Amino acid sequence: MADNYFGAMLVNVSSIELSIVNLKTGTQTERVRSTVAIGENIYNHEAINFENVAEATEALRGFLQIIKDYGITNYQLWGSQALSAAPNAEFIRDQILSRTGLSIKWLSLAQESFVRNEAIALKFKPYPQLVTKSAAIIGLNSGSTTFSFFANSQLIASHNMKLGPIRIKEVLQNLRATAPNPVDVLDDYINSKVDDFYRFLPKALRTTTNQVILVGAAPLNNYFIPTGETSRTLTRKQFATFTHQVMDASNQFLMEELHLTEENVELVLPEVLLIQKLLTVVHADALHLVNLNVLDGLTTNEQIAAGYHPNEHFEEQIIAAATDLAHRYRVEPHHMALVTHFSLHLFDQLKSLHHLTNRDRLLLQVAAIVHDIGGFIDTHEHYLHSDYVLKQSEILGLSAEETQIIAAVSRYHSTRTPAEDLAHFQQLTPEKRVIVAKLAAILRLADALDDAHQQTISRISVSVRPSKVIITAFSDDELSLIHWAFNYKAQFFTDVFGLKPVLKQRRSHK
């Protein structure tokens, strides 16, 4: 029986949680939460306190005992993105490993947002109806807020803002010691940060009315959502009334009214003021509080990985997020679409050579979409700018390591190769270097086939021979430039795969 069960553990800034789920049915059989606040001071650039680590390891040992009691052998420990940013995060990771045997997988902010989207799509019944028009999933993290915008049942944009309840709470604590009217100043602070972020969104997103699905607002969920249910819908007016009550209330009143502890009552005002502003800027029709968090998303993701739910719909969100990023940096859409098409065709036809996975195929697709974003900064050596921009970006659903792979593939899609750039390339593990090299070699050929950005080739066919790979381009145009670019970029493919790519032309119309 235990074979169908999975134990997910998450260490974040203010707590540690365990969820045990039956992957086949999706039923949660155990949920345990420890209030060990391992990293609440990290937004002041402070290291994690080692005394808190001792408390955290003790809590994790208790979780492991629960898992053992269930006879479960399939379990994993994750750490939040915010915690991974602590100055001594890797030391903490090593200490937890040595004391508990648990190895933390650090989540990226994009992964946290993505798995929560998965949980909402599969566990929040009104979701399909809400996203048929315009809806925004807003996720509150300790120090950041994530946005996923939907229209016509498709993800159209994904963005992150470096502002969250715990980060705001620390500002409020400072204001109370220095400002005569701290709440008013805090409200102005939140407004300025949100407005500054929101003005960079596409105009269509800034003017669209949305149904808002809010996740991560734990204190409010405990108050508004009835026991045994997972959601509650509020009107804008209802939430505005609640906001005014919170602004005028004492902590003691809030603790009694909202059934809060001293540890989380300080989060209520920052959280409420932030939500109130967000509802305004996204022109919210209604607010749907949903009691699902990252941990629920991780167990849902494990169900999908185990084959109990299809994942095609969610991979489409990753592609949509990458496309949104490309549009933000004004990548030429026709070149992007053709290079993506050629890249995937080459990948599929060369499986006998590369032996890569479906996930690697997805990474190639993302890289093909975003490889030219550096041209927004400067067309000269744009591939270097692409590398930099991608490393600083969050693409929904991708881990930090996967983002690094895509950045490296984009860096090597043009003139440079890893052999010419060893100092940069050696930052990756040997296994990842091979993946980057294979994906970059394929992308270089695909990019060369539209080197002039004129879409002169309508389609290609691929034939693998003992010593070469013949790529036949169907076109009625003169392809001298493409032949030159192809021969130049093909050398790296030969270095990686040991076969020489040969480009042949066949007329589309005889």
C-alpha cells in the first residue's frame, strides 16, 4: 500500500511542513506543520541562525519518523527560493544532510509559482470557468509575489515582483520605530513598489479586468475559509471593509478575531495592505481565496510525474511564459517561430544520436524561443546579452539549473562555442555540459537555416548516414548566405556528435 504514497517536506522562511499523499487518489492522509522560523531575518541580509537549524533538524527527524510509521520510502525535502538566497544557505543544506540524511532541493520562484498553478488547476473546481475569460493567479511568498495571467484558458503572461508579506513586515517594524504614522507610510511604500512594477507590464494586462485567485495568504485563509473547505469568494467591497477593520485593530484584537498566534499576527497588516493594492491594479472583479500552497503544488506535481494526470497542459504554460519573455524583449516573432520549428524537427529526427529526454526537448524549445532576447540590448554579440538576461530571469516552471542551461545554450547558439569559452562553460557539471553542448549544436543548425531572418526555407527533411547528417532545405530562393552560415555553424555539431552536417537544397516548386 505504501508504494502509492509520497511524503513531501518543505522548509521555508517561517515554517516547515510535511504532507503525505496517496498519489493514485490524490488524498492527503497526513499534514504536519512546525512553526520553526528558520530564516525570517534573511531580508535584512542576515545569515540563518544555527540555533534555528538545530530546531529545524529536530522537526525534520520527527517528520521522518511519521514517514517511517507509514512505511513510505518515496519522499523528498525541498527548500523555498527565499531560503536558498540566504548567505549561508549551502552550509545549512549540508548540515541538514549530515544530521538527517535529507538532501534539500532548492526551488526557484518560477517553480513555486508553477506547481501552485498545477494544484489550482486540478484541485480548485471553479478554475476552468474562471480562466476562460480573464483571470490572474496571484501567489504570495515570504518576500515576493508571483502573477500568472490567463485568457481564453491559456496562460498569456507570468511575472514576479520582489515584494512579499515578510519583507513588508520588516519595513513596518522599522517604520514603527522611526515614523509618527507608520501605517500610512507603509501604505505609500506598498503603492509605490507595486505601481513601479506594474507599469512595466504590457498595456493590455494593465487595463484588463480579472477574476483573482489568491494563494499563500495563510492568516486570511484561516479566517475566511470554513473548516473542511478549500476556498472562499469575496467581493472587492467585502475585502475593502475587512482592510479598514485590520488597519484600525490592535494585535490583541486580531489574534482573538482571526485566531492567530503572536508569530503570524504581525503579517496580517502587511498582507492585507498588499492584497488591497493588488486587487486595485489588476482591476479585480472578485477575490477567490484558495487554501493551497507550494507544498500542495509539489505533491500535485509528483502525481503528474507518476502518470496520474496528463502534463501537456502544464508544459504549455512553460512555453507561454517563455514566449511572453521573448515578446517583452521584442524578439522577431517569425524568426523565433521558424527556428523553434526547425530545432524540434532536428531533435526528433536525431534521437539516435543525442539520446536526450523529453524534458531536454522542452528546454531546447524554450531556448529556441528566447535565444535572441539579448538583441534588445545590443545586436553586437547579442548572444552574450541573452546569456546575462536569462540568468537574471524567471521562466515559469523551470528550476534555477534549467534556466542556467537555457542561458548557456543561448550563449552558444551563434558564434562562440564552449571550447572557446571554457572558463564560463566549466561552471556546469560534466553531465550538464554535455546536454548544453548537444542542445546548442542543434540550435546552431536551426538558427543557421534562417540566418537572414527572411524565412526563405519552408521546410526541411533529415537523413542520418554513417558519417554525415544530410539536411534537405526546401526553398525556391537563393541560399548562398544560409549555406555559408550553415557550414560555419556546422563544425560544432561535428565536434559534439562526430557526424558532419551537409545542407542540400531542393526546389519547392519544380
